[in-house]
Amino acid sequence: MSIIENNEDLGVLRFITAGSVDDGKSTLIGRLLYDSKAVLSDQLSALSRAKNKRTVGDELDLAREPDSSARAGSASRPPRDAGGDAERNGGRPFAKLERPLPGRAHAPARRLFSVGNAPATFGELVQGREPSSGNDFLITLPITLTSTARFCRFRHSDRLYVFPASKKKSLKAATLFLERFGIRTGGVLQICSDVSEGKGLASSSSDIVATLRALAACFDIPLSPAGMCAIIREIEPTDGVMFDESVAFFHRRVELGKVMGRLPKICILAIDEGGMIDTVEYNCHRFEFSREEADQYAALLADVDAAISRSDLRQIGRAATLSTQMHQKRNPKRTLRQLEALMREVGAHGIVNCHSGTFIGLCFDASAPDALDTIARAERTLRAALGQPISRFFTR
């Protein structure tokens, strides 16, 4: 990036991409070229000589012809409709925002390109209601899966695009960030995530936090977890994935309860019971908790807090198991009874649950001397007993 920062008027700017067929490479480059109005003259000449060229008004539509623009000397071949390929399955390759943004005309930024990351969480160690305040809370279980947001800023356009187009919550987060800090600019936001959606792994929360971190890095704006919460609160209930450590978090209020600390090294052998659960829709339901249940959740909260401070995985596992059992009437897991029966046999420390998702699993001490053998044997046993694929997750 130092070359770009130190040379505002480059004579040549070339893109090198790699990836699968029809994964949006040409569409991304074409959109960047078209909106930034920074197409190279030799490429324009080649395109103007191309047969069957497509135009938008008097200009070339580079969003649909990035491949032929890259073949500066071979314009005799009919240009490939990259934009059409990307849209073949319905919907546009980019979701975009075209309305003018408030604030100064074009905010200065230290970078044209920036990156932000955020972890996922395997459901929650505990999820319930805190009796003294009456607020619903959860305790996060951060894992190594990650969402990465890449933001490329436009110099002379206010349009915002997000890719894939389904990441509309990330687009909204980017819009709210720019409005909050009075920045008027555009760009392309790309979300790359290995977090499955609708499974209770905080996929959208990770996407949003990664987006906010990418934009904060681009404009060199310090953005605290509390600042992120203020923005996310306008989008959806969320997990506390803006914290790398395990935290007690009021997910409906989008507010930190308490930072609990680093978890011990845990491996989770998990089963996906299928389907998808929309977090926003799920959290529209205000579940009833008896006073006795709320008191139990308060005790679990205190138990987990103490257990994390001691790195006591057995106590963490007991609390997580009890929370899973108490939540069964709200989002029942059909494999719970089988996991309870198998837990002692395979040497697990407890059951962990995606309370508003589809995953449930057993937790193991990943730092134990015989951890590899224990986990491998347990995985074979679970696969044979349940007849389902087993996924491995690890804490951060």
C-alpha cells in the first residue's frame, strides 16, 4: 500500500486475481474500474476495437467487459459477459447503496484498502436471564472460525457495494459507520467468511464486526467495542464477538455485562441437526423464565466466571450442560439425550449448545497430553452412534 499512498497518479495499475470460475473476480475488477473512472488508455483502445462491444450511453460498460479489457491485444474474440455470469443464479453480484451520504464531500483516508477480522462463537456456554435486571444474557464461546472484511475505497464515487450481495447487514453497518463519522465516500466491501450461516455460530455478528474494523482501519478512526455496540444496536441483537475473550453479554440490549477472560484450550465435537434459524426472528420471541430459573442462571453465571478464572474446564462443562438442558423447551435438540449417555463414555467434560442455532456438541480438553487420541476415539464413537458427520471446533 505504500506505493499507492506515495504515488497518487500512477501510470499503470494492474490487478492480479486468483480463484474459482465465476466467483466474481471479473465483476469486482470491472466495477472498480468503472466507478473509479481509472481505466487504462490501452485497454480502452482495445475495447473500442472489439466486435460486439457493449456500452452504457457513450461509455464502455467495464462492469460487463473486464475480461476483454484485460486482453488488451485480443479484442477479436467476443467479450465474455462476466456480469451476466455472476448474476446467473438470480440477484445482482453486488448489493449497492446509491443514495448520497451526508457529511463532507470526500473524507481523507490513510488507505485505499483495509482489512478487518472478527471471530465466531460456538453458540453460548450459558444463555438465560439475569434475575436482578431482568435482562437476557449469554456467555460467549469464541472459536477459531473467522469472518474477514476487505474494504476498497473509491476516490470519486459515493456508491457502496457489498459482495456477496446477501451480506446486507454488513452493508448497513458500513452505511451507519460512515453516517456516524460524517464521511461521504463509496467503495467495495467484500466479506469472506468460513462461518456457516443460520447455525448459531454468530455469522452475521462476525461479518458486521469485521466490517466496522475494516472501515475504522481505512479512515484511521479508533473504534472501541462500545462504539461498535452503538452501531450494531441499530441492526440486530448480537453476540459479543467484538471481544476476543469470553464475555457475559446482554445480546438484546447489545451491551457488555462482564469480561470473563480467556478460555482454556477446548475442542468441540459437534453435530449439526440441520436447518437454519434466523437470529433476528428468533430473538423477536421474549421467552418466559420462572424466578427459579432466573436464580439458576445467576448461579451459572457466577460458576462460569469463577471457573474461567481457574481454567477449570470441568466446571465450565457442567455449567454449559445444565444451560443446554434448561434451554431444551425453547429450542429442543433431538440428540441431547444421546449425547448425555455418551458423554462419560468418550471422556467429554460437558455439552455445549448453540441455543439459538442448530449445532450441539461435546467439549474436550485440547491441552491434555492424550488429547489427540481421546478426541479421535470420541469422534469415531459419536459418528457410529449418531450416524451423522462430526465437526471439530477449537477455542481461540
